[in-house]
Amino acid sequence: MLNIFVCEDNTAHRRTIIKIIQNTILIDELDMQLVLDVGDPYVLLEKVKTSQNMGIYFLDINLNHKMNGMKLAQRIRLFDPRGFIIFITAHSELSYMTFQYRVEAMDFILKDNPAEIKVKIRECLLNAIERYTLQTNKTHNVYAIEVGGRKINIDYDDIFFFETSRNIHKVILHAKDRQIEFSSTIKELTNTLGSNFVRCHRSFLVNKNNIKEIDTKNRIIYFTNGETCIISTRMMKEL
């Protein structure tokens, strides 16, 4: 999942940007979320420091702070070197500064054309998710699922376990930062996924790389994120 950050000191402009982003995510069913919108670059930077996911950053250049948008982008690069940075500004003459600061911006959007802003923001979001998917697939083993028309890629390393849902022919994926219900069965997943995934119960398929501890007496698996699941007596030996 991609996290979206907006830093714009003008409240009206910020609300416009947020509305466009939220509508695009909803209409195009994009696997991303708006994490923070703020006018203070220092607040945004503190949030970026603790973010676990790659980000998309919509930044105004003139923020009326000691730190302008260009300097903020430089600082963001220290914590998210592969993130997508887009500048939104009323000053077209400042576009050359993106090269001066060497922040590798994805785009430079001008505020003076509202219709153009909507088109450009959508283009940036679609481009970012496409590039992110390609990068992730090249560097990691990824499990791809489709939920409600939305395509979601989950890094194998971020998956803790799969659990049979109460809804028929559905399972729940327990990942690092979310849970997702989708159509499948534990049997189908067992036959599809690699050797790192082990069936420990008729209702559970676990990623053994994310197991922290196994309580054999009480037949409980503890995962590194604090979640637990049970082990059947029959499958204890195999696990």
C-alpha cells in the first residue's frame, strides 16, 4: 500500500487537493491511503520518519515556514528514497529548483488551472501505483489479490497468516498493516503458495518466517506482530 502525504499551508488549496485525491482513490479503486494533510512541514516530516510504507508526497513550495517545499523534499528523501514527490505551486518560475535541489520530482503542477490540477493529480496517482507495483514485483515475492475490482499486492514478508472466514468460500489475510477478506480457501492457498507457508490447522495457513514462538502445550502460535492462531494436534508434528 502507498501512503499519501499533503503539505500545503493554504487551507482552501489543501482541501481541494485532498478532495481530488480521495475521489481518485475511490473511483479508480487504488491501493493507497491518505495518511496526513498538514500545513506545517515539520509535522509532516515527523510522520514520514515513522511511516512503514513508501509514500506519495504532494508539496507546496512556498510553505511560509523556515523550511520550504524543496528543502522538505530533500529531508523526505533521507527516509523514503524511492517515494514519489509532486510539487504543487502557483509559481511556475520555481520549476528549475527541482533540479537544483536534486529531489527527483515526479511532476510539477501549477495551481492556476483547477481543471488541469485534477487531471494531473490523477495521472500522478496512477503513474505512482504502476511504478510501485513494477518495483515491488522485481524486488520481492508478492501475493496479488483482487478485492472489489481493486488489485492489491502484498509482500510475502508482510503476511502473517491466512484464516478461514465465516463467510463461505472466503479467507482473511492477516498482514503487517491490515486484514483483507477475499474469495479463496485454505486448501487452494496451500497448493498455491510456497514452502514458507505451512498449514497448522484446517482453518489456518501460516507464514513460518513470521512465527515468534510456538506453545506446544497449549497449541498456540505467536506471531511477531502480537497476533495468535491455534495448531491442531494432527498438524503439530509437520509444523
